[in-house]
Amino acid sequence: MQVLKFGGTSVGSPQRMREVAALIDNGEQKVVVLSAVSGTTNKLVALAGCLLRGDREEAQERLDALQSEYISFIEELLEDADSRKQGLTVLNGVLATLRDLFTQEFTPREEKVVLAQGELLSTQLFHLYLRSQDISSELLPALDFMRIDQYNEPELELIQSLLHETLERTAPADYFITQGYICLNADSEIDNLQRGGSDYTATLLGAAIQAEEVQIWTDIDGIHNNDPRVVDNTFPLRNASYREAAELAYFGAKILHPTCVIPAEQSGVPIRLKNTMAPDAPGTLISQQSSRRAIAAIAAKDNIAAIKIRSGRMFNAYGFLRRVFEVFEQFRTPIDMITTSEVAVSLTIDNLTYLEAIIGALEPFGEVEYQLDQTIVCIVGDRLHEQTGYTKKIFAAVEDVPLRMVSYGGSNNNISLLVHRSDKERVLQQLQAHLFSAVPANTI
Ligand code: ADP
Ligand code: ASP
Ligand code: MG
């Protein structure tokens, strides 16, 4: 069985939903994971923001806007009176859930309930549409099987057994429709897999059912060699290895959720990225086979803090780095980049929740300073450490840019540069010009 995931733009209008229905309907049984209609999760974030700060008036206006948007959506999507009525019942249920939250204490827990409504809406409406077209479909409620533990990590074994139980009690169908992004946490509360998390749902389900392939359908024809929002003349990669794709996703390529490649890699399930707007384009296949390019692609990750610890005690000593790392472990904050000299160590983090506490805990080790608004630019390729000549090109491309840190040799796939956020755009553009002089013929 395959798992197909359609992102927000792919289900962003009634017309697009119809196109998705046509795309999946080939008689082969599959699991279909949907995101919320594009823009909805952002609107729910804003609505929850109002309630968190106690602004019920603005929250009500936002709820009314959502209501009229979805009434038009339903009227356009569902043509027969009976399906429309059912669509409006679904919408009213969601609106009632949201309205109930207006009158209670509103904490980040309630916020998660708000954020879950987008996927609950899109999947139910899509299912009603399929039914209205006599296409055999059943809903699989993601909250019945998607689970994360107390550290917000997915519990793959539990997901696997709960999913099988859910499938056993569900009527047979050609297409099983489920919500991306949402899950229950260790306290059995509604939670999510972080923004962009529907990709992660798809690869976790792919791993859970040992799917032959996970397809991620989006609004672009695969992983491009640079960020198409910033750089012109980017081109899609036909192939990327799990490692290459994982590094690109982790270091900011928005097309993939940062950790969604991991379950697919661990279970050996290939991921195919496809464009809903151009279904015939080959897209990108993520599997064991690499890009076979010394330099495959470039990505950038913003909102990084760089921390430097300078200490005479580091000189010729052992155990120092362990004590530094223990601080990050204590605050469950992953380190992305690290560079050391004899007297100082610099490292970066992207989760700033405990930044102040981390700085405080590091102070006994020496002089500590940090800078915010940094960006990691990550250059990914295949067996980079065995190639020659390209470091010169990279440094030539950024010769006029201050480099706060450089990390090389940590993996075979990646060289990372830390620059100020304000230099990001030109760094990506200049690297594109120096590293990719022409669009390779085999990608077109
Ligand atoms: P979806 O809603 O389908 O999950 P996303 O917006 O999350 O789609 O991801 C697709 C977008 O990712 C593209 O429209 C593109 O602008 C952006 N993007 C950023 N970096 C890359 C890249 N290297 N390759 C392809 N797309 C990228
Ligand atoms: N709807 C969620 C978001 O916008 C999850 C996703 O689209 O993958 O982040
Ligand atoms: Mg996405």
C-alpha cells in the first residue's frame, strides 16, 4: 500500500480538492494524509494568539471570517444538497469546539486544540466529496493512532499497533483519509508534530505499514537545488539520498518537515516528492541512491543563536566539552553546529526556549557571549569529503560576507556556514552563481 500526502496548497481550494480526488482515484488502495487548507493553520494560530492574550473581540471576528470562508468552500465543493448539509454539520461542529474555548481559561493546551481544527476540517470535507462522487473512502481519525511521548518524539511502535487496530475496525475501502500534523501526547491531550508536520505523519505511517512508497505532493516539482523563494533559476533534483534529504530538511529546506526523512530511512521506505500542479513532472526520489553530485543543494535555517564560551581551563584539558554538553542535555536543547579552538568553543542552537537559562548555567565555565539573528547556510552533497576544488568556490562566493562559524567534515554530506540573518539572501544567491553555473541537462 502507498501513503500519499497532500499539502495545504494541494487542497487549498475546492477545485484543487477535486484534482486531488482525480489523482488518487486509480483503484489502488492507499492511505491519504491531508494538511489543512492553505492559510487555515496560520489563521488558527492568529485566533489562538487572540485568546491567549484575552482579546475575545478580535477572536470572534477571526472566527466569523473563518466561518464565511468555509461556507463558500463547502458550497463550491459539495454540489448535492445532502452532502452540503453534512459539510455544514462538520463545519458547525468545528465552530462549536472553537467557541467553547472562548469561555474557558485559555492556555497552550487549548491552543493545540485550536490548531488541530484545520486538518479535521479538510479531511472530513474531502471525504464527503469522495463519497458524493461514489468513490470508496473511509476516514481514519489520526487521534486514534498518532502518538508522541513526553519529549514530543513520535512513538512508532505504538503508532503501528494502534494504526493496525484502527484499520481492522474500519470498513474496507479503496482510500483511507487521515489528518496530517495532529496527534495525542503522553498526557492524552491533543498535540501536533510542529508546523509542516503532515510530512512527518506521512512518513511515520509509511514506516508503520511498511509502505512501498510515501508520496509527498506539494506545489513544486521536488527538492530544488536552492531556496526558490530567494534564488532564481533553481532546478529540481531527480534523486537525493536519505542523508542528503535529511540534511536539507533539517537545515531549512521548507519543502520537507525537518525530521520526516528519519522514519522513512529507518524502515527503507522511499519518499517521492511530486507536484500536484504538474503531476507528470518526475519530482524527486529520496532513497538509498544519492544525487551523485558533489554539491547537490543549498538550504538555510534562520533564528539561530550562536554561543561562545571562552575559558583558560579549556587549554590542554579534557572533560571540559563534556561539562558544556551536559548543560545542553539538561535543557534538552540540541546543538546544530560546533567549532572549537584551544581556548574557546562556539556552538549554535535553534531552540531558544531556554537560552537565558543555558547562558546562566554556562557562566561558571568562563566568559560567555551570544548572538541572535544568525542563519545557518548548509551546502549538501554526495561524499563531499572526497571531492576537491569546491571549497575554493564556496569561499570565493562568500568572500565579502562575514562568516561567524564554518563547519566541515562533521558528515560526508554537509558544509555549514553561519552568517548574520541580514546576509542570508545574498549568500544563497552568490553560492548559486558560483556553484551551479548552468541547469544540468538531465533535470529538464
Ligand atoms: P506544503 O503545504 O505542500 O507542505 P510547503 O509550503 O511546506 O508545502 O513546501 C513547499 C514550498 O517549499 C515550495 O513552494 C517552496 O517555496 C519551498 N521550498 C523551500 N526550499 C525549497 C527547496 N530546496 N526545494 C523546493 N521547495 C523549497
Ligand atoms: N497544517 C500544518 C501547518 O500548516 C501542518 C502541515 O501543513 O504540514 O503547519
Ligand atoms: Mg509543508
